[in-house]
Amino acid sequence: AIQAINGHTNMSAEEFTNMIFQKIDVNNDGELTLEEFINGVEKDKDLMELITKSFDLSNVLKVIQNG
């Protein structure tokens, strides 16, 4: 929902999740530890930007304020 409000709808939730795992599941066990996630995002500029935009709540707040 946040992605839709912010206009980031070019990727499904499943595609987004798969992309995250491909990039940062370093031991390829199909699970992400918090450490893997943080380290992976910190090392990948594009992923950091995408996640930052995806979780930007400023447009959500505007929608709420404007009814």
C-alpha cells in the first residue's frame, strides 16, 4: 500500500522480496537474519535508495491530512 501511494508500483511484493533475497541472503539459506539485511542494505546503494523510497511515509501523511 505504501508503494502504491508513493507511486512505486512497478514491482510486486513477491518480486521485491525475491530481489532482496537474491541481493543480500549471503549464505543462501532462504532466510534473512537482521544482520544480513542491515549489512546487505548498507552495502547496496540502489537497494538503500529503493527501500528508503518504499518506506517514505510523507505521502501517506499527506493523504491522511487531506482526507
